[in-house]
Amino acid sequence: MKGLTEEDVKLRFITPAIAAKWDSHSQIRMEYSFTDGRIIVRGNAKPVRGKRKKADYVLYYRRNIPLAIVEAKDDSHSLGAGMQQGLEYADILDIPFVYSSNGDGFLEHDRRTGVEREIALDEFPSPDELWSRYKRNEAITPEQEKLITEPYYFQPGDKTPRYYQRVAINRTIAAVARGQNRILLVMATGTGKTYTAFQIIHRLWKSGQRRKILYLADRNILIDQTMQQDFKPFDKIMTKIGAKKLDSSYEIYMSLYHQLAGEEGDEPFRQFSPDFFDLIIVDECHRGSARDESRWRRILDYFGAATHVGLTATPKETREVSNIDYFGEPVYTYSLKQGIDDGFLAPYKVIRVGLDKDLEGWRPEAGQTDVEGEEIEDREYNVKDYDRTLVIDERTQVVAKRVSDFLKSTNRFDKTIVFCVDIDHAERMRQALVNENSDLVAENYKYVMRITGDNAEGKAQLDYFIDLDSRYPTIVTTSKLMTTGVDCKTCKLIVLDNNINSMTEFKQIIGRGTRLNPERGKEFFTIMDFREASRLFADPDFDGDPISVLDEKPDDEPPPPEDEAATATDGEGFGVGEGDDFDDDGDELSPRRKVRVRGVEVKILNERVQYYDKDGKLITESLTDYTKKNILGEYSTLNDFLQAWRASERKQAIVDELRERGVLLDALQEAAGGRDIDDFDLICHVAFDKKPLTKKERAEGVRKRDYLSRYEGVAREVLSALLDKYASDGITDIDDTKVLLIAPFKTIGGLPKIFRAFGGKENYRRAVHELENEIYLLAA
């Protein structure tokens, strides 16, 4: 039998062939959506979701071990027509076997061997057959199999790992099973590294392979969040290492690096024997644990026999410090770009603000004095000097006003982090923001707060800033304290008024905004950049794979460039100028003396708004230019578009496909002044310079050409009502037969009567399709 749809082929042939050997409830997942769909942001339009990636079938040996993907096609396609799509999905999902079918049989692809073969429907392999082949391909021993098949921790109502978390967990477990003792996982901020670590620990602990586990982090808030949230199931066997004598009766130990390391001659970790821990998880491992001279490294060296797993969003690779040299190549990388493309992370738009004194520099007048009456050194000052060696009060005020104006135009209670040069700058910025928002500060003084390492009152508010239900603090100023480990899901504005030369620090700062929270209106975030830090988005290292450079050091290494020498990194991976003092949170405490001036006019010279493109690039095109480019990428000529539009049974399918390419017709409609223009006309106008007609004008054109006179009675009445419906609501409503169930069609007659008037349902559909083509006739 020919002419079967894809759904018919699955129902009649593919599903029965699989279900004959695989359990339908626990081993077969049909229509498996493994991404959420990229969030597309343009102009002031409401963000929309792109299409999800969806596999027809995913087959599991165990809940945590997917073995095969099956892609189906209708019977007009060849047996292997779905193979390339299946291979793409299998690569993403880390699945070893791929099948394609049109109902006549299966084409099998073994990704480990690269071999393809055709098999009959009744030859589809069983779970045990595929698992045996996989074990043979991977040379898995019985002892390794026991660990690899250890299930996840799961209780009814619990979340389950997303696909990339499953891949990260499984690859780590497989590496441990093979005897690998140094393992690196790279996962973008906001993708659930801590939850991933929990599942890794649980499987290793539950299997009995690792019984004493140490979890190292660099901030108290990271330890406390982890214990209260993802690690809560370990509550009875978990302890936080304090300053007192260490208790060896627990199985999971949580500790700060520096607290456990102590000082020379007083090193608390030595209270444990070197073989006490058999697994160490190193969170934020870019923060110095891999640096040979770091005091934290002494902990890892002391427990050197244990398995060390490093977790980071930003692996550090310089000539002095290398995560890869210590942990080895990452067993898995899930990047910011992947997270945004999958719809699991928030995209961003960037507002680049150019101040005149930043772009042109500033030079004092002859004999000009600072606020203390001291004469100012006569030289050209620039953005690298501001707030570090020279303070211009008016510059701080202009930045505070622009930030406040933005919030007033969007939502004044959107959580905002302002990154400053140092603690002194953060305090002055707090004062300027208070004055710009005095009305809300009068209602609650915590509306604007400084959260830096030296200020106990501010640090005490950090949990409230993170709390989803707490309105205050709303705007916080900081220096280094909040660059990492602050899980604020509702942060919608990040302000960069600090000089960033470290890619690691830049990634960590951007990561403060990437968490999604659509339930509370967080679908994207905005970066407001006053220091040209967003130039780092264009650096290939921003979202590229880490490459170790340790072995590339020449015998006679030239001195580093001046900028690099001025920002050598301290043990925690922050840019540090020579002679500066820093507290435990990386905040600068005692900067060199600053010159402070007032009475200098500072103006905003220009602004640029850039959007995150589907290719992971920042684009600056206008909404119209961007839309035109994307439409022409799909339809190179007007004739191509018209042919596709006329041939399509559902016009909305074409609109949906264009939306997936980043074409937001709702935003264009706004830009067109809200005229009642059809999507078709918007596309033709923007991409092909055709004069747009309103829906009403198109409907009137059909009547003037007396098109309806070819029909009689009920059929003519129905088509006339559909034309009215188009003029008011657009083409999508008349595409769907459900429109016949509402007024005025209900008064004309029921569905059977209407279909009879056209000689059957198919003839009705054909008549509607011809009417749609007549509606759009004028565009030719």
C-alpha cells in the first residue's frame, strides 16, 4: 500500500517492529523533544521560541543508557532518507546506533564502526543484542559494566537530567570505569554543573566504587547552596568542614579551598590520611586549583591517589596555568552557544554606550587641581585610568543615570548587577544610583546596595538578591565578589563599567545573566557596556574549545605585552595590578591613591544595540535589514517565495519556518506602524520591495474580480464568509477547518452540509486553497 503518511508508517510498521522486542513503557520514547527551542529576541517584540529538536524514537537499555535512535519517513521516501538527521541527533545525544525507516525495513548505522546495513522489519535487534554489540565495540568488562549501568538518583517528582547532563554524567562514569583519575567537565554557567556533580557522586557512591568524597568550592555561598539544594539527598551522610577538629565518620565532605588548605604549618587537610578520600570534586576549577604554586594545589597533591573531577564553565589555559595539563582534555563540553541554541540558556542583547571622555580621552587644564587641591598631572587620561587612578564624578553620574533610565523604560524592579573597577568605585556608583532612584530608595533603602567582600551588611543581602521571591535588593554594585557562584535566575541587566582583560572573568560575568526563568518574565537579559568589554564576544576563545598552551612556551619567551603585564592574574584568576591588596572574595581593598575631579562635562556620544544571532554572533543590523537577509536566505527571489507560498497547504507553516530563521513578523508589524498588513505582504515588502496591501484591500480585490461568481448557494456563502474572516483575522484562521464550527458558519449549516456543498471534504480544501491563491494574486 502506497501513499502512507509518516504517522501511518510509524503506527503500522515501525512501532510494532520495535515494540515486539523493547518494553513500551520503560525502553521506548517516541517524539522525544530534547531541546526547548532557541529564544529569539529582536527589537521590542515579545521573545518567541524556535522549533525544538525532536527524535522520532529513542531506545533505552536502562533509564540512563540510550542505545538507539530511529528516524521515520513516509513511504514516498527511500529507506535511508532519515539517516542524516538521525546521525546529527545521535551525535548530539551521544547514542551509538542509528536507524532510518520508511516502513519497508530498516537501515542501520553503527557509529562506532561506521558500517551501515539494511535489515528487515522483523530483524530489528533486541536491547540485549544491541547492548552486547556496544560492550564489544567499547571493550567493556563485567566490572566496568556494573558501574556504567548504575542508575541515577531518582524519586517521584524529581527532575531528571537533561540530555547534555546525561552525556556529561555518563562520560565521567565511563572514564572512571576505565581507570581515568583526572577528569575535566566544561559546562556553561547556568547549565546545572552542581546537579550533574550530584548524580556523578551518587552513582559512584551507590555502586560502592567511591565511598569517601570531598567537594571543594571557593565561596561559602556555593557550598551552602549546594548542600541545601542539589545535594540535599546526602543530608545524613554529608558535613561541611569547619575550623574545629575534623570528623571522619561522614562520607560526603564539603569544604572551601582556603579553609581546608590553611597556612604553611597549619594545614587542616593533613588531619586526614592521604588515602582517606577516593573522589574529589573540584568546583570552579579554573579558580586556581590547577596552578602549580597555588596553596589549593597542595590539597590535590596530598590526596593524589583519589579521582579528581574538575568542573568549570571557563577552563583556564595560559602559559602559567592549565586545567587541561592537570585534568586532561575535557571528557565533555557544553558551551554557552549550545545552551542558547537549545533554549536552555537566556540569549542576550548588548547596549554599547560610548561616553565622550572614554572615546576622546580627557586632559586637565594647565594648573587644574583635584578635589583635595592637589595639582593634577598633565597628561592624557583614558578609560583604563578612570576609577582606577582618576575619578571623574560626572562620569559616574552619567553611567548611573543611563542605567536608571533604562530600568525606568523597562521595569525598575528588574534585578541588576553593576560591575565596577574596585570597592571604592562600587561605593561611589551605589551613591550615584541612590540619587537617581531616590523615590524608590525612600520606600526601601535596600533598593540599591553595594555587595563587596569588605562589607558585611551588603554580603548579608546576597541571599535576598538571589531569592526569587525577594524584591530587594534590586540594583547591586560590586567588584569581584559576584563574578562567580551567584545563581540569580532573575538577573535581567548586567552593567559593565570595569576594565576586563581576562576572558575567564568575562565569561563568568556574562554567566550571571544566562539563567532562564520564563515563569517570572526572564527570557533574555541585557548587557549594558560602558568599557568596550563586549569586544570579547568576537574573540574565538569566548565560546571555543579550550586549547592547552603550556607546551607552546618557547625557550626564550618574550616579555608579555604591556596590557598583559599590567593585569597578571592572582591565585583566583582575577586581573590584579601590581601592588594592590585583595580580600578573600577577590575584591580590591587598598588601591593606589586616586585623583578625583569634579566639574568635568561628560556626555553620551553614541549607543549601539546588538543582538545574539542564531550563529552565536552579535549583529547590529536594523530589524528590517536583518529580516530581509534571513528571508533571502530561504527564498532568493520573489518567484521562489511566491511558488512556495502558493504550493503550501498551510501558509502558517512558511511563517513558522521563517520565524525559526529569526524573522519576527510581529515586530515588523509594529515597525510598519501597526497597519493591518498580512504576513505575506510584510515579507514581500521587506524582502522584495513590493508595495504592501492591507488584508481588507486584498479581500476587496477578490470581490472586484467577481471570483466568487463561479460558486453557488451554500458554497458561495461559505467562501464569502471565509473572505470576511481573512479580512479581519488573517490567513491562519481560514486554513483550519475548525473555523467552520463558529459563527457565522454554524448558521449556514454543520460540517457535513458544508462539505456536501463542495462535493466532499477534499473538494472543500481544494476550494479554500484556490481562494487563498486568488487573495494573493495581486503580488505577481
